[in-house]
Amino acid sequence: GAVVSQHPSWVICKSGTSVKIECRSLDFQATTMFWYRQFPKQSLMLMATSNEGSKATYEQGVEKDKFLINHASLTLSTLTVTSAHPEDSSFYICSARELAGFRDFTGELFFGEGSRLTVL
Amino acid sequence: GENVEQHPSTLSVQEGDSAVIKCTYSDSASNYFPWYKQELGKRPQLIIDIRSNVGEKKDQRIAVTLNKTAKHFSLHITETQPEDSAVYFCAAPRDTGANNLFFGTGTRLTVIP
């Protein structure tokens, strides 16, 4: 299957700093990528949909100014957690599909390895 | 939009026994239902999926059944093994025309050797 790579796999930062997480589709082009947040023992909560060449679409309750998303190419999306605080500590994971723009969802989602953020 | 409920939240079985996880969905137009397995600290991986034109699909020890009338689908794992221990998520399209999935709350399966 297709491969999605995420980097870094874990990061520890001080409160108030910004952290950038990269999500790459290695062997396919993804016009759309998705960013999730997963707290311990909880499900995957969609944060935003990253669209190549246009603005990301954020889910209700997700601060777009705090979680900056850039999708500058067909194989790379980045999530920047700005002015991170301890409550932002979580497992962030991205996903992508090989083909986008279907009327009905029929394609497999491929996930990155995830990035565990710890804010001190 | 879609809403997916998953039960149980935790499940413990003896090695060799069967495990069943059930999900219900709300949108009758949903037509694709995947199951993902997530081991601790790792990425979710698709283990099986079913489309609405099929009632059952099987892949070795794993099977998924779909009841469109009742709007529920279930994951069945037979002859469970310790390596089946993980969190399992069901999912359905978020809404008509969706490009993404709505995930269930997850079931932590523990297979006791």
C-alpha cells in the first residue's frame, strides 16, 4: 500500500515555543491530507483537512491561528503548533488518500507514524 | 453528518476464543465501512473493509458483517492470538461527499494467553 511518513515521531518542547510536524506521502500524490489529534485511550479526532494550494479546513473548536497548516506541495503537509502549552501535549497523526475529490468515500486512508508532542 | 458508536470499549478474551466488536452508524447513505487496528504508539492500519453492496466479507480469521437495515456493522476475530491485542476502530464516511472518515471511539482488545 501507499506510504505516509511523519516527522518527527516525538518532540519535547518548552511552553511558549512552536513545533512543526511534517507529513509526507512518499509514493503517491495527495491533494488532501488530514490531521488528527489523539489523547491517551481515546479515538482519532479530526482537527483539519489540509488542501494543496489552498487554505485548510478546520473542524469546529480547533483554533486555526494556533494550529497552522500548510500544504505547499502534492506530497507534503505541515502542522505547526504555535505557542505550545502543556494542554497541547498529545499524539498528532496525519493521513492521506491516494486519490481525492470522490463524491463517495471509497479509498483507503493511509496514516503516518504519528508524532508525540510533550510540552513542558 | 455521520455519527458512529462503537461497543464495547474494552474486551478481554482467552486466546483461541472469538471476539466481536460492534458499531452503529447514523447516515443511511454511508456506503463504506473500514476497520482499523492500532497497536500502542503506532499508526492505525486498515485490516478489513466492507462496502454497502455486500453483507459480509472475510479475510482469514477476520470478518466484517453489515446490516444496512439496522445500520450496524461488526468485526469478528476468530481463534484470537496475543498479537491481536490492540485498539480497533470502526469508521464511516463523515458525510455525503466526504473525503474523510468519522472514527468510532475504539475498542481495546486484550487476548489473554
